[in-house]
Amino acid sequence: MARQNYQFEKRQRDLAKKKKQEEKRLRKQQQKAAVAEDAPAAPETPPGPSDPSSDEGNPA
């Protein structure tokens, strides 16, 4: 009966783990690139109230 090669099995598990981590890293990088691509296209709104004549937050 043949003996199990534990080193080979461990090496295969490690390679699969590294491959999965690399794929995950690439997915995250692609998502960041897609978000960065969309960000400049979105209109920026200035901070503060949208209607300056509205004094809801300021007691007079």
C-alpha cells in the first residue's frame, strides 16, 4: 500500500489558498477602480442647506 504524501497535499492546499487570496485581491482592486471611475461623474453638492432662505436650524 502506498504511503500518503503529506507534503504534497499541504503544498496543494497552500497553492489553492494563495490562488484564492490573489483572486480576492484582484476583485477588490477592480471594484476600487470601478468606484473611482464613477466618482468624478457624480455631481458634487456643496455642504450646508440647499435653500439659504430656509432658517429651520437657526433660531431668530
